[in-house]
Amino acid sequence: MALLEVLTFPNPFLKTRCRPVEQFNESLLQLAQDMADTMYDAPGIGLAATQVGSDLRFFIMDIQYDKEEPESKKKPLFFANPQIIETKGEIMMEEGCLSIPEFKAEVKRSDWVKVQYQDAKGNPQVLEASGLTAVCIQHELDHLNGVLFIDYLSPLRRKMIQTRLKKLARG
Ligand code: NI
């Protein structure tokens, strides 16, 4: 098990627009595995490549695993080159992010999405998702375009978060 360093706001790498995954090889699988270890350890429900300093266009997520629940099984989902091809409705949900520690805010997203992507073997897949799964997909896909959920907030609130994170970093 390898834990990776998760970059935190305002690290400029988080603004990276990722390039498509073209090679579904061992090193990609290893990175995805290390990202899963990191995500479960945090714990978090999703992690995008940009957050660990990679510019490959993929993320992983697992919204059902519960660290405190002994029966709970880890089933990380892998999404490479994801594209949302259809959306429905609206939902407001409180979001957090491993790159923005100790901060949560409500964000408006689509309540339902149809996403086209490639799995860890490179096979094309389509998933229809709603609620938390849909929100998580949109949040992680944003990361691959260099967008953070706080980008939907006012500039003043973003500034406040930045100040607070600097204080946290200083300890
Ligand atoms: Ni995030």
C-alpha cells in the first residue's frame, strides 16, 4: 500500500487541464491503486489524478465504503476520459474535497447524469447515476479540467478559505 501526497488549494497544479489517457498499462493501474489507498485512508469518496500531481484524465470513486463498518467492502470505480453526455434536474448538496481540507459548501449540480468513460482496461462504458453518485462524478470530472468546487463560490469566500488554509498549514 502506498499513500500519495494530496495537493491542497491553492497549489497551481490543481488548475491543470488533464490530457486523455491513451495507454491502459501497468503504471496507470499502479497509480490508480495508490490513489485508491490514499482515498480510503483519508477517508474520501473520490480522488482525481490532478490531486496527486498527475495530468492523466481519470479519477476513482467509491461512495459506499465505510471505514468504520467491518462488513463494508472496497469497490473503487475507475473513470478514464469521462464525458457527461446527458444531464437532468438540479440538486444542492454540501461538498468537501481532500484538496480543500476542513471546508464544506453547498454547490448546485445536475441531479442525474449519463457519463461515458473507459474502465481500467480501456473498455468503453456508460453509466447513469443520480444523487450523491452524480454529484461525485461531476465534482471529480471538474478536477480533470482544473476546476474546484470553491470556484462556484464568490471570490470573497474563496479568499477567506485561502486565508484559513494558510493558517492551517502553519499549524
Ligand atoms: Ni475534490
